[in-house]
Amino acid sequence: EYYNNDRIKLNLKGMSPIKYRAHHINN
């Protein structure tokens, strides 16, 4: 469920999961 939510956000941002994850971890 959570992963699915993240996927939607990624689509909205137009970013790749890897970049988004790296940004999230850095933040």
C-alpha cells in the first residue's frame, strides 16, 4: 500500500524511483 502511494507520487513528480529514494534518504 505504502509503496503504491510512493509510486503515484513518483509519477506526479516525474522522477525515477532511485532518484526519489536517494533524495528521501538524503533528506
